[in-house]
Amino acid sequence: MKQKPTADFQYKFGGMFTDHMLVCDYDAELGGWQKPKIQPFEHLQLDPANATLHYSMECFEGAKAYKKEDDPSVVSMFRIDKNYERMNSSHRQLGFPEFDPKEMTECTR
């Protein structure tokens, strides 16, 4: 189990990960995106023929969560649905499968 950060921890991109991760596989033969699941954190395994390694085809949407200053136990995300809409726009341009922004918002919650 990973250590919880102290109250004065300075968050930065890629600076801290949880013990778990959200995974949602895509399988065209099974109808597209499969049921999302939360599983223990692990390293990603990529096929050597993965297009990202050869052609730099990738998509990243940098949604952020913030603790409220007046109540640090409350975490807020601003317009997360718009982040997922932008990500789908990028997916269309790259020829990647799209996903339901409402479902992804629920997964994030």
C-alpha cells in the first residue's frame, strides 16, 4: 500500500499515483468499450506493434482535481464533461473509438 501524502504535499503531474487504476478495454468484436473496472495499480503492457510506439498516435486529456481551500476533504473537478468531449473530438481526428462522456464522468467519480 502506498503512503498517503502529508497535508503540505505539493501535487504535480505524474508525482503521485494511487494503489489502483481504472481500466476499460476496447474490443470491436465484443461491441466496443467493455465494462470499466478498478484494479490494483500495475505497469501497462504494450504490443510492440502498438501504433503509439511507431507513429506517435496517442491522445491525452489532462483533467484535474482540486481540493477546496476551505474544506480540504472536498475534491472538485471543473467541467469534467467538457474534458471528455474534447477527448472524443481528438479521438475522431485520430480514428480512435469514442466513448460516452457521461459514463467516463461516472468512472472518474
